Amino acid sequence: MPTALYPGTFDPITFGHIDIAVRAANIFSRVIAVIADNTTKNPLFSVNERLEMARDALAHVPTIEVIAYRGLIANCLEERKATAIIRGLRALSDFEYEFQMAFTNRNINEDAETVFLMPSAKYTYLNSTMVKQIAKFGGDVSGFVPEHVAQRLVGKYRQQNGL
Ligand code: ADP
């Protein structure tokens, strides 16, 4: 029963992430979205908030599980008896970093195979940073994230602005 891990920051989960997770679920019998609890990215949302949003957004696919993980993904792979690491490839700009990471993971765990999937063309330029920028300045993010995530973004920026 091949299992794949789909690691990321998911700050917050977008339609691009969901697109990749669903594509992975069409290939692997089980997909575990792994939310980084030790990211250096200084996320807007806490790990629990990111977990809740991702769980809600992926609840419609029964073979996808969402967990938080603190540690190396290569170790998580072993613990979960997974065989692949899923990453999304958007533009060429993703390539260098992803290539480096895939080899690093393989150096730590030689069984770590990274599988790259391409999203639907409409999500090619979508990323969480852009969504946060738009939400921060009161823009409409309903085309980029599920409704419940859009609401959390509005709430978060209201809170930050002391409103
Ligand atoms: P990380 O900090 O690990 O890059 P992200 O949450 O930014 O975490 O991304 C997790 C994975 O999802 C990465 O492989 C990234 O390329 C992919 N991803 C994010 N947004 C999209 C998108 N719009 N289309 C395809 N893949 C995406």
C-alpha cells in the first residue's frame, strides 16, 4: 500500500496545495500532508491553525491525512513507512531549491524518492505569500483559498491591526 508524504509550510493552504494533494491521492493509496512544525519561515499561522485549515480543506478526500511534524522529512518517511515525497513544481524558479532538497533527503535516507507534480495551469503562479499580501491589504482571496481559510486570513489581519 504505497504511501506518500506531502511536506510543506501550508501557511495557509491554497488551491495550489489542494490541487497537488489531490493529484497525489490519485496515484498513491495514502497521502499524508506533513505540516512543518520547525520551519525557518516565520509563519503567520501557528502550526495548529495550519493543521486545522489543511484538515478542513482536504477532508473531502478520505485517503489524505494531515499531520504536523517537527524534524527531518526523511525521518518522517521512515516512521510512517512511506515511499515517496511529493512536491509541487510551478515555474522554473522552484527547480533549483527543490533539486537541492530532493538530493539532501536522499542523502539522509537513500530510499527517499521525490515525486514532482505540476498543478493545474491556473495555479502556477499561486503561492501562500502572495495570498497573505492580498489579504493583508483587504483584497479578495476567494479565488485562491477555500472560504474558511479566507475568513481566517481576514480575522488574523484584523487581530494584528488591533481591530
Ligand atoms: P515549503 O516551505 O516546504 O516550500 P509550501 O507550503 O510553500 O512549503 O509548499 C509546499 C509544497 O507545495 C511545495 O512543493 C510547493 O512547491 C507546493 N506548492 C505550493 N503552492 C503551489 C501551487 N500553487 N502549485 C503547485 N505546487 C504548489
